Amino acid sequence: MQKIDEAFHSVKCFNGDAYVADYTNQTQNEAGVCLSETAPEDIHYFHLVNRHNVEYWGVNFEENAGFFEKGINQCECMFASKNAKKKGWVCLVELKYCLEKNVAGNSESAFVQLKNTLAYLTRKEVVSTARHRVYLNISIPDHSHKEPFLSFISTQDETLNALKANRVQVLGYNEVLILNESYLRVPREAIL
């Protein structure tokens, strides 16, 4: 099993909040995915909230394109707890910017990318459900009022149940909270 910081040539260590934005469409491919410690002011984003200053890795897959085999359509990025004593967490994130009428279709597309990325990372022995609590998160930053985005995926019930049986949690939020080195959760107001 490879360590996250050894598997990729470009890894960032965080101990505060992280923000993910994808500028690809906005800049006609001049800029792409950005992982930052400050909230972007010019685009909607995914927010990983870290109120307890847990140390974790952030991996921008665009900056590690050589890691993936040709033809793999991976998600945007991955976050992983750094100092878990036993079982840490890994969160794969895919962002989709779209019109409201396209949320369902883009959610399904994001879900496929997340599953493919997880399968590849598992095959490469970077991620393991024995070592990690795995979270797959679909983020559609322009449409927070539609959360959870997963509720729009009605044709994936069997797949979702299979993932859950393998201890993979599928989320559909623009904001996820780090509880500690072992667990993530969605914001309380999103559950109500």
C-alpha cells in the first residue's frame, strides 16, 4: 500500500479549510482545477470545512496527470487524512458546473467519474477500504439549493447499495465537514 504523499508528485498539506474550484469552462481551458486555502471570490466552489485543524493531504489530479493511465476519466481531486492512528478517511471530489435542468445528468456523470477514480486508486494500492473510510462527493457549486445532488440519481440504486456494502459513502454536497482524522460528515443544516 502506497502512502498518499509518495504516490503523487504534487501533494499539498492542509490544516485549515480547503476550497476546490474548476475554472476550465470559465477560462476556455486556460485555467483548470484549483485547490486553495482561501475561498475564491470569482466562482462557486466546493468547501471542505476543518474546524478542528486536522492535518490532511490534498491532491489535485490535474497536477498529477502522469499518475493516471490514458483513457481514465478521473475526478477533480482527492483529500485524505494525514495522521490517522487506525482507519483514516479519503474523500474524492468531482465538481460539475451546469444549468439547473442538467443537474441530474451531471450528477450521474460525476458519479461514474468518482467510481472510476476509486477503482483505479484501489488497483494502484493508494486507497483501500480496509485502511480508509471512503467518501465520494458530487459537488454542483452553482446549485446549493438542490443538495443533496445524489437524490437525483434514481437509476443507480443497485450500484449505490453495492458501494455502501463495500463501505463507500456517496455524498452530494458543496460543503463537507472534517470531524477528525477518521470521519467526515455533511453539515447539520443539510441533514435537517
